[in-house]
Amino acid sequence: MSIEKDIQQKAEALGIDKCGIIRPEAMLGYEERLWERIRKIPRGESYYANFTRFADIKRIYPWARSIVVVVLNYGHYRIPESAQGRYGKSYLTDSRFNPDSPERKKIFALEKYLHELGIRTETSEHPGLTAMRWAARQAGLGIIRRNNFFYTQKGSWSRVTAWITDKEMELKGDHSLPECPAGCDRCIAACPTKSLSSPYTMNMGTCVSRLTASNDPPSGDCEINRQLGGWIYGCDVCQDVCPMNRGKWTDDDDFPGLMELGESLAPEKILAMDYEKIARKLMPKFFYIDKEHLWKWKLNAINAILNDSANIHKERISAMLTDEYERGET
């Protein structure tokens, strides 16, 4: 049996959903697709040009001979009621820095196996080693749909991980996934800020996930703030409305530590926290907002409340006018 098959079978034995192996050259087409997007959106180059480094792997890793790509489904976890419609599910179930999560343990185990085979590897899950979704597509593990998300038979609720290796290998999968239904534009029509303005595009500058789950300065646009709706950190709208995701999410398991956060994720609870508590309870999991920008949690919470029912929480909002963090009023 080939070493590629050995790796694939090990991945399956560990409970990893998909595993494929591609050559670095398979990533070169990503740059062309990236420039297509850049040309379509305002300020596209300022947001996306830096990602071109993901296309030519050998420019950064001249020793690279193959890329092992794996896909793990996270669409089987229970989501706290307080987080539903307010937090992106990929953030709630993010396994990258949670050593207790089953997905993280599987990744560690497969990486250890690669090393036992004498294979040199390099990986980076944040900010990323390469264009993960494109790599998974090139490995034949699924398809990218019009909302830009990567899909397997289990829908779009998957995380892709990859390793660069020094071993000449190739093993592509196959699938029978249908293309998006003809004429379907549900994801585009549902996008709150119209960041998703046409198939396979996304304006990072107006994406709800980018606006809420980053250290970017708050939008001064009242209309965009209204369009953010009740989202505090992330957004799932274009995935939730997708017919190819219908019935794919299950509530079979508890993600380590998630249910314990519970009510702490509600916007009124965030407003009642001091910044030390936000750093201790929320930052370890939701790490895109760093310690210097913790005020953004309260800003996002206020915006979510205003978009829900301002009168109910008028007292709490008034109290925030004298918030201890001087930039919190920005």
C-alpha cells in the first residue's frame, strides 16, 4: 500500500471526515481567482492582495513537495440559546486553540503520525498556511459554493487544516456533490450588508463577520450598524439560508467549555461585565478581538440590543455613556 493510502486510512481511523494530498502547483490557480474577486469589489486590492502569497507555496517553503489536506465537520454541536443568531457557529466551535476539543486531538494525532513516517511538516491554522478552501477543493474533497464556503456531503459546517510536507505525494478524492441549484441566489439576497453581492465575491470591508469579529475600527455608518442586526461576533446568514445546508446541522454533542459560557454570551451580560472579566471569559475563545480592543465587545453588544429592542435596555445603555474605557465611546 502507498504512503498516501496509509495517511488517508490513518485519518479515517482517527475520525477525520476527509483527507487528500495535492502538489504545491495545485494552488497556483488560486491567485487568478483572487484577482477576479479583487476586480469586483471596492478597495478589493487593499483587502485581498496580501493573500496572493497563499498561491505560490514554494516561494515561502522551497522544500515543499506536497500538501496534506483534511476536513473536519463541526456541525454536530449544541449551541447555547443565548448565542443563537448572535455568534458565528464556526467561532463558537473553534477547535484551533482548544486542546480539549475532539477535532484538535485528531489533528495532533495525524500530525504525529506524519512525523512517525519520517515526513517533515509545516502548518499554521492562524492566520493560515495557504488558501484552505481552495486546497480542499483541489484535493477533490468537496466544492466551493456561491457563498464562498467549502461544502462536503455534510454541508458547509467544516474546518479545513493542511500541512506542507517534504514528501512527493498525491492522492485526490472524489465526490458526487451537485452544483448550486440553477438560479439560486438565496445567500446573496440574504446577506445583511450586501457584502456578498454576486456569486463567489465578498467585500471584506462590509462583511458582518469582519465588522464584528476583528480589531477594525467601528463603522460610523448608521445604516451598516443597523444591518448588523443582532450579531455580536461573526455571522451565519449566508450559510443558514443555503438549501444545501438544510438538515445538515445536528445537536448531538457538547463542545468543550461552550455550554458553560452560556448566558455570559448574551449582550446584556456583556454590558454588565468589567473588562477584566471580558478578557478572562471571552478572549481565550474569541481571540480575534485582542486585549487592546475589548471595548468593541460592549460596542457590539450595544448595537445588537439597539437593533433588537432599545427600550428594554435603555437603562444599561445610558450607563455605558460613562464606560471606563475611554475609546469605548468612539
